[in-house]
Amino acid sequence: MGSTYMQFAIIILLTGQLTHGHHWGYSKEEQAKWKEHFKSCGGHRQSPISINEAIGRKVRALKLGNYNDPLPGPLMLHNNGHTVALEIAHPQRSQSVPYVANGLLTKRYQFESLHFHWGEKNDLGAEHILRGKRYPMEMHMVHRNKNYPTMEEAMKHADGLTVLAFFYKLDENDNKQLDQLVKHLPRVYAPHANITLTETFALASLIPSSEKRRSYFMYNGSLTTPPCSEAVTWIVYSNPMPVSEVQLNKFRSMFGHDSHTKLINNFRYVQDIGSREVIARIPRL
Ligand SMILES: *[C@@H]1O[C@H](CO)[C@@H](O)[C@H](O)[C@H]1NC(C)=O
Ligand SMILES: *[C@@H]1O[C@H](CO)[C@@H](O)[C@H](O)[C@H]1NC(C)=O
Ligand SMILES: [Zn+2]
């Protein structure tokens, strides 16, 4: 009986591994292996990067369309084992999906989802390093070029995606706007938990005011998770938003892929900038 049980357990372990495809993780050793299974992860246009030098350019404002309108609900919050993501459950049914356009973008990019990267300590977590500083958390708002019907298709094209990146800096007080999401986190602590939110809100409520979004950095890069598709125009805002330690601890209480380990330090190490340029926007009135 003992051996039958053992065989059963082994089969479950094996099938678990197979159905998750190539398992990937964030430890130094695991990150070094991403490129073995996902070729793009070893490419020359990878993200994140450390932003130091940038070329100042006068660029007209980015348009964040529908950002002040409530997101078309229902919204879904999902622990995918690597991060917590918010998405619109049925985006195709609505005209009011947020989008970004203008600035140096030549296409219109529709909001797809947002997610976070954080660390176990307050000096770790963000993916991009800004002038030598690593913030405790970074939010990514992923947008898909409307010319491509799906994320899968967009990921195959150099102009497929635009990601807006926002940093958080430690503050004594809670970020009340962020609490719109943080208050739901305990319900998605378990890996692969999905919940539908009964309320909705405007994306603009999660980000700095337009005045504080005037300066940003822009460069050509990739997804920061496998398959590391080199399809992303990155727009990295320099003004951080506040987050309290209490709020950070709620992110740190989530469980990852392997339900025995806390989901922390889900950031990729910085990649070589190579011959790429970073553009620093100088507001043009
Ligand atoms: C949760 O949502 C994600 C993203 O939409 C989906 O891929 C996944 O199948 C869902 N999982 C469950 C258990 O409903
Ligand atoms: C990104 O690549 C495109 C196409 O090669 C180029 O036109 C654009 O200037 C690049 N953007 C940045 C910010 O370097
Ligand atoms: Zn991300």
C-alpha cells in the first residue's frame, strides 16, 4: 500500500511540472537559466535596465485616454504565481478601455493589465534602477498595440507593447488610492487565486497627477519575465508615488508558484543597455 501511494504521489509531482510548462523563478541561478528555455531572454534589447545617462528631447505630451473614466468592469485580480495582476474581464465589449498615444508613440496602445514587482526589504523590489536608486516597488501598466488583436500576436512585433512604469517610495502613511487594490490582496494570497472585484475605479487614480507625469524616460526593451519578448516601448516615470510598509507587507504575504514560498523579490536583474539610447522627455509646451 505504501508503494502504491508513493507512485501516485510521484505521478502527481511529475504531471504538475509538465502542465506548468517550463517553470521559471527569480533566484539568481534561475534567472541565469531563463535563456535556455526562452531564447529572447538572452537578446540585446532586454529589460529592465539601470537608467543613468539619457538624451534630453523635446517631446509632446503622452495622451492617456480614458484614464479618468472608471475601468469597464468587471475587474479581475489574479495571483499568477509570479505577481498579482489586475485586468478587465471583457475588454472587447467596451469602447472606454484606457489607452496611450502620442508623445513619440506612432500607434495607439490599449490597456491590457497591470501588475507589481516588490522585494522582501525596502531597498529591493523595483526592476528599473534610477540613477543608482532601487525603489521598494514598481508598477507596470501593460498596453497592446491596437493593430495586433491579441497579446500573443503583439509580443511578436517590435512595436507590439508599451509599458508605463511607476516607482513607489516608502512613506509613513498608506497610499489611499493604492488601497483600492491592496485591500483585496488577502483574497489572492494563494497561488493562482482569481477574484472578481465588485467595484471599479479610474486608472488615473492609481498614478501621479499629470503635472508629476511631465518627465519620463523612454527606451526600447522587452518583457521582464519569460518569454522576454523584445516588443516593449518602455515609459518610465521618474516621480515616485508613496507606499507604506504596511501596504508593502501585504504584497510580501502573497504565495508564489510553489505554495510553500512567499512571493517576494519578483524582480529581474538589470540587463545590458548595449547600444540602446534612453530618451529623457523635456516637456514641450
Ligand atoms: C484566472 O485568470 C487568469 C487570467 O485571466 C486565467 O488565465 C486563469 O485560467 C484563471 N484561473 C482560474 C482558476 O480561474
Ligand atoms: C525604438 O526603436 C525604433 C525602431 O528602431 C526607433 O525608431 C525608436 O527611435 C527607438 N526608440 C527609442 C526610445 O530609442
Ligand atoms: Zn512587470
